[in-house]
Amino acid sequence: MIQINFNDLDDSAQQRLIALSKKDVEAKFGKQLRSYAKTQFSNYDELLEQEAIRNLYNYRYSFKI
């Protein structure tokens, strides 16, 4: 669960969440994503970014108001 202060939803907070999600995705699926990017001639960083954004929907958030 990720706790977010409701007043702290600025750009830096969003970038921090995406960076956290990227680390999570890379730890779970890094080898698979590299293999897919290599076989499909895709850019690994773009693929990682897309998967990190999708991964954000899997988190549970707790907002403090």
C-alpha cells in the first residue's frame, strides 16, 4: 500500500510514483521485457515506461486528507 498526502499530487510526486513503479516492474519482469524488446526490435526504456504506468493501477493507495 502506498500512502499519499492528498495535497502532494504535484509533478514531483507523480514522477516519484512512476520511478517506484519502474523499479517494481524491472524487478518482476526485467528479463522478460528485455527479451521481448530484443525480439520485437523495440526500445526497452519505452516499453518499461508503458509497463510502469500500467503497473500503477495495481497499487493500493491510501490518501491522507
